[in-house]
Amino acid sequence: MRRAAQYGIVLLGLVIVALGLGLMLRSGLGMGAWGAFEQGLAARTGITFGRASQLVGLALILLAWALRQPPTVVTVMNMLLIGEFSDRFLAVLPAAQGLPTQAVYLAAGLAVHSIGVALYLTPGLGSGPREGVMLGLCEALGASVRFTRVCIDLTVLVMALAMRGPIGHGTVIHALGAGPLIQFFLGCCRKALPMAMVKPAASHSPAVACEHSRNRGV
């Protein structure tokens, strides 16, 4: 029963992440590098944002696996469900009109997205495809998490620009604000849901440790 509750928390977190992504996309002020790349891919290929997110997630899972970082159940849930729920939210969320409304959408989207990430990480059952690639490259190159993260983020940003994804003020705000917000809400979730966490020894899996380091800016 406890494990089922933990996966229920992961599921709720992924739904909230998708809502946050939808709000940021509808703000029209830009998204994080990954979201911008996925939206650019969607616009270029004619598929939905959610489907593009799933395809990118699948490619990253395969890459991480090649780097000796096999996916967890949570990794697969992340890849499948965020894209699915993103499309559902985008189907009902109207585009923001006017700068004040755009700013509200962006701020709400960033906060909601950060809460969702913190919530699905709280049980400590695993993280997303992007973190698997990051950890795999860290180990393969013998590089730090910080250096690997910067290299990946810059590469994805260039790819998003090439795909003409929604790069804007929101991209900068996301880059500066997402990490601290996720770390803050992760602490709140752990205090509010202590019984949802796995045993301490189990919560220090490489993928989770990499995710936590990323959120701390290591």
C-alpha cells in the first residue's frame, strides 16, 4: 500500500509538471531550453508538443541506457505522462493576452512546474530521462555535475534556437529560478510527506542524487 501511495504522489507530481509547462508555453514569453526545443520540434514536424516531449524523452532514455543508466519506472512514467497531460492542458488553456496576463501565466507556470518536480522527486523512486543522460555523461567523461549540466543546457538552447522554439525572457527566468524553487518546494514536500519517502539508504540512488545535485546547482 505504501509503494502504491508513493507512485500516486509521483503521478500527481507529473500531472502538475505538465500543467506548469502548459502555462509557460501559453504565456508566450518563452520556456526553459528543453521545453523550447520540444515546442520547436513540434512546430517543425506538425506533431503536438506532448508528442514531441515523449519522443525526446524516449531518445534520452535510450541514450542514458547506452551510457549505462537504465530507466526506472519513474523515468518511463515521466517520459509518457508529462507529454500526454501537457497536450490535455494545452487543449483547454487559452493563450495569454497582454503583458500582465503573460507575466502571470509565466510566474504561475514556473511555480507550478517546480512544485510538480519537487512532488514527484519526494518519494525518491527515480527521476526523469534528462537526469539519466546527465549522470551517464558525468561518469563517462569524469566531469562534474555542474559542468555537464551547463554543457547540456547550452547545447539544448542552441538546438532550440535552431528549431525556432519559444526563447524569450521566460527562458532566462526559468534558468535562474527553476533550481532554487524546486529545492525550496522539495524541502516543503519532504516535511509535509515524510512517510512518502523511501528509506534513506534507498533514496541515494545515483539518478536521484544527480537530480538533487542539479537542483542545488552543483
